[in-house]
Amino acid sequence: MGTVKLSRMRQITIPANVCRQLSMKDVDYLLLDVHEGKIVLTRAPENFAKHFKGISKGLFGKTAEEIDAYVTEERKSW
């Protein structure tokens, strides 16, 4: 764990040893989130489309028939 200072412009500098440890480059983007009162930084994927590809696979069914049945039921609820 290291200590960083928040500047007047609300900027922080990530220590060089942390960047080396994580193989971070100066062109990397980070995602910032607040979780239970803590700041969480996560390296952003280089390509969001590739990163999230297939994330919902099987969510509405595993076969075309299951998916069609799900959609039919959802439409009935409208």
C-alpha cells in the first residue's frame, strides 16, 4: 500500500513501482468506482466490444426455441 496526495486540481499520481508491478503504460485508461466508501481503480479494457462479447450468452435460453419462448412470454406481459 502506498500513499498519494490529492492535488488542488483533484489529481493523483500513481507511484512508479505500482505502475511497473501492474505493467501499466501511460496510454492506459482506468475505470473509477466507489465501493463501500472506497475508491476502486480498474484498468479499462482495450476494446469494450471484445471484453463484453458473449456476456449475456444463455441469459434468455440456450436454444433458439427457448429464446423464442422467452420473448413470447415477455411480449404477453406488455
